[in-house]
Amino acid sequence: MKEIIFLKGMYQDSYYPKFLVDKIKDLLEQIVRYFEQGPHPLEDIQVKFDEITRAINDLEDEFLEHDSEIETIARDSIALTVMDILDVYNVKLDVEDALREREW
């Protein structure tokens, strides 16, 4: 099975406070735990991704308070992690749909 590498670009870039990257990782790990519970309807999976994406949106102010923001490298890093998750769990959901609630 392919290994999920969480937020590689963000962890490699000192622009992103590690404790905030860890918060995003924790949110993404929630969807992994959700998938590990067993199969779910695609509609329910989308709802879960929407919840997690909105929670990531809510971290933007905290990033700004630490002279950082969720921008290009962060967006790519989050999207790549989501694509890995979708691939590992064989979920037929486009990454753009999965992250449709994003504000970043």
C-alpha cells in the first residue's frame, strides 16, 4: 500500500510554524480514521472533507498571527496529501471537489 506523506512541502519550509502544520495534519488524519472505519457513501465522504476544509480555513488567522499564511506551497502540500489519501483509500472523488470549501 502506498504511504501517505502528510504535508511534505509545509514541513520542509520554515515559513510555516510546525505546530500549525501539525494542526492541519491532525485534521487530515481525521479523514484517514474515517476511511479506516469502513466504506462510506461518496456523499458522506464529501461532507467530511467539507468539514475538514472549513476547519483548515479557520486556521488562517492563526497562521497570520505567526507571520505565515496558507498560500501556494501550503495549498499544493494540502492538495497532494488529499490526493494521496484518496488514492490509498481508492475514493473516486476529485481533489478539487474534496477541497471545494477552501478559502486559500
